Amino acid sequence: MKIRAAVLHELGLPQPYAESKPIKIETLELDSPQMGEVLIQVKAAGLCHSDLSVINGSRPRPLPMALGHEAAGIVVEVGEGVTDLEPGDHVVCAFVPSCGHCLPCQEGRPALCEPGAAANGEGTLLNDGRRLHLNGEEVYHHVGVSAFADHAVVSRTSLIKVVKDIPFDELALFGCAVITGVGAVVNTAKIEMGSTVAIIGLGGVGLSALLGAVTAGAGRIIAVDLNESKLAKAKELGATDIFDSKQPDFIEEIRRVTGGGVDYAFETAGAVAAMEIAYKITKRGGTTVTTGLPHPEHKFSFPQVTLTAEERTIKGSYVGSCVPNRDIPRFIQLYKQNKLPVHELLTGSITLEEINEGFDRLANGEATRIILTF
Ligand SMILES: NC(=O)c1ccc[n+]([C@@H]2O[C@H](COP(=O)([O-])OP(=O)(O)OC[C@H]3O[C@@H](n4cnc5c(N)ncnc54)[C@H](O)[C@@H]3O)[C@@H](O)[C@H]2O)c1
Ligand SMILES: [Zn+2]
Ligand SMILES: [Zn+2]
């Protein structure tokens, strides 16, 4: 079938993207779903920093690639062997397909699926194929989803079936920002009630971590960003203290007001500078968690002795250490009880044609989650 999709043709073009136009809206040929695959109608897709990192060259990927990975939609057709989904089901996309058989999958860590990671790196679906074509040439899939398009063919394991009574723009957020941010707090760090938490970087992932920290019963919640509007939003959503990281001495100030640092610091900016802040404001014996995905050549360093003599822990958190089939329905349930007000992350919706401008707004820090709706 013919679809309209956002395709990236060149990495690292300069901003403003409204002028350089790294993304072009193309008519692609989309194959039918094969064995173990599903055709979905995309209803909403969020603009995430991980898409931006492909566009700006921080996460180099093969091109041309159809972007987009934070999405929700409706099942249209199932391929052979898919028996547990049917047309009309509402689904959220997961950005790591999982094979169910490799060691991480068997250990209950599908976010670390080895064939899933390999397929994502190569820009294919889980079973090695590509279903997208532009003028007869194959187009790469973005993390097995490619959701900036009216339709997508994805692996069954890239989908989580969900309830039907949630608006699609809010539903889309669960696929990336929410699962990553909330998961980092409740799965990776497993914070204790009353513990002191800091979040550095208040975009979709960071504000989701903040919502997760509030719901998990964090005592003091310190929010840090460079952008005043993000700090104001964090305060509104439950941060007890806000700090502008452009101010001098804010690190000392955080250490002072927390009596020596926080129990858990979350780096949710995707920058080494933010990770350095996170490490410096973690207390002796505390844990620093990073969810950011900076350029592969950017290195974070720290005095090794602090790790030992202060019994510090540094943890990485991918897909919030989640089991998407378990956690997305859980987080949706909390949202329905007003305990995870994820709609607060929405900063407007756009059409496919406005996508380059949308990424300018994300890159400039003006927006939290802009949603493409179809
Ligand atoms: N681990 C995962 O599974 C996963 C999933 C999704 C996104 N990510 C990554 O998480 C990061 C955040 O994603 P997002 O979509 O929320 O991004 P975003 O662009 O919406 O937000 C990033 C925020 O960090 C702030 N920031 C940047 N540098 C800072 C600094 N030095 N100090 C304080 N604040 C700073 C920005 O002002 C912005 O508010 C990105 O690196 C993204 O690729 C990881
Ligand atoms: Zn994302
Ligand atoms: Zn696996």
C-alpha cells in the first residue's frame, strides 16, 4: 500500500530545520505484514530527543530512514502466526522488539534483547527485513517502528495491546517518555518512599521521571534544567526545589539544602554535562542513574576513588528497565487514577508537513512533547 511518511535523507544538517529540511515527506510503498508482523494505522506519534539525535548525527543510523518511535495506533491487519491481536485493537509501540529467546529476554530484560538491538542498529525489523520502499529502493526502519507515517508494519513484539478509552496523543507518550522516565525511577532505581531525588533535564523523559517520583512517594524532588519554562513546569508537577544549571554555585547549593546530596539523581538530558551534575549532587552511598543517549564518542569521567570510598552506584537505564507488556498497562492504570498525569507533557500537536519546525522547537527546548496526529 502507499503511505505518507517522514524520511530522513541526510545527517547533521544545520538548524533551523525549517530551512535546511532534513526530513522530507515522501510517498512510500509499504509491504504487507509478514510472518509475526502487524500493520497498524498510526494515530499519534511524539517527537522525542532520540529522533532528534538521529537527525543531528548524535545517534548515527543508516539512511534513508523513516523516523518516529513513540506512537500509538490501531491494528489493521495481522501477518501469519499472530494470534493474539486483531483488527481494531489499540496498541502502543515499544522501541525495542524482543525475541523472547535470547538470554536477556529469558532473564526478563526484554529491553536488552540482543536480536532486537541488532535489528534496531541495522534499521530493519526483528526478522531482518525491510518493508518500506521509495522509488523501488528500500528505506530503513527507525527502531522497528517508523511511526511518523499514517501506517507502519512492525514486529508483533513491538506492540503492546492497551485499553481503548484513552486518547491516542496521550497513549503515544507511554511508548517512550513515560516508560523510560517512570521506569528509571521505579524499576532501575527502585526508589524508597520518602527518599530524596534529583532530575537533571526536564524534557519528556525527565518530567515523566518527576511524575514517577511523585507517585512513588519521593520526599524531596530537586529539578534541574537550563530552561526556565521547564523549571516552572516541574514545580507545577511536584518538584519541591528547582535549580537553573546556568547559575553559578547551584551544585553546592543543592548539596547544602539536601544535607550532602540526594539519594538518587537521574540524568535525563542526554549530555555529559548533565551527568556530571547528577554525579556531583548524589550523596555518599547514593545512586546516579542515566537515561540519556549522548553521542557515542562523548565520555563521562569521575574520580574513581569516590565510587569506592563513598560506595556510590552508577546505573544505566534503557527503556526504563521495563517489561513493556507488564509496565505499560500498569502505568496506564495509574494515569487513569490521576496518579501519572502524562497529558501535562503535551505541548501541542502538528501535522506531518510541520515536522521540521517541530524538531526546531524540541531542539530549542521550547517544547516538551509535540505530537503528530493523523
Ligand atoms: N534510555 C532510554 O531508553 C531513552 C528513551 C528515550 C529517550 N532517551 C534519551 O533521553 C534524553 C532525553 O530525552 P527527551 O526526549 O526527554 O529530551 P528533551 O530534549 O525533551 O529534554 C532534554 C532536556 O534537558 C535539558 N538539558 C540539556 N542539557 C542540560 C544540562 N546540561 N543541564 C540541565 N538540563 C539540560 C534541556 O533543556 C531539555 O529540557 C535524550 O538523550 C534521549 O535520546 C533515552
Ligand atoms: Zn524516544
Ligand atoms: Zn531477545
